[in-house]
Amino acid sequence: MLTAKSLRRMLQITEGITANIFHIINSLAIEAIESGQERITDAAIEKWEPEFDAEAAFA
């Protein structure tokens, strides 16, 4: 179960864009499975960073 703070952080990171929300959830799920934890935690959301800055890549 995720806290409201983590969900707000996820919305802040993704700017509420549905595709970005799916991307972060997918990335967090892969990390959770690979780590053996098998669940997305508040801590994982807090430390999550995007793989690259899309705006900088296209600037």
C-alpha cells in the first residue's frame, strides 16, 4: 500500500501524464522484481529517478 505522499510524488514526477505514469510504474515494478522485494514501496518511489531527461535529449 502506497501513501498519499508517494502518490503525490509520482504525479509530480510524471506531471500527471498518463504515459509517464505507466512508465514509472513499469520501471518500479521491474526494479521490485529484480530486487526480490516484489512490491513497489514508498522508498522506491522517493529514490526513483528517470533514466534520462527527455527535454535535455531533444534540446
